[in-house]
Amino acid sequence: MIEKVSERECYADCTTDDQVRHVLWRCTEEESAQFVSEFEKIPALYVADGHHRTAASYNVGKIRE
């Protein structure tokens, strides 16, 4: 699924001052549901780097519900 989505033109592509590249793609609601379904299969997840961004993204998602 990720291969299919990432073949499209990206929504955003930027490189930060510390040379970290971030590329974003839009996906359909159906594709999003498939990604969610796959992540639900993972019993635990630890984010070692970027945990503040992950937490911020989670909070934005909760606000948008």
C-alpha cells in the first residue's frame, strides 16, 4: 500500500536546517483505513526520535475529531 501511495506526486517535500527530509503524500479514506488496520496489528511501539512531534501530531488529530 505505501508503495502505491508514494508513487503519486507528493503533497509536501521539505528539508529542515539539519538536512532531514520530510515528504508527505495524501491518501484516500480507504487507504488511510488500511494503514490504520496495519498499525493496529502492532502490539507496542516506541518512538525514540521525534517523540515530541509524534505527541503533537496526536494532539492535533484529537482536536480535529
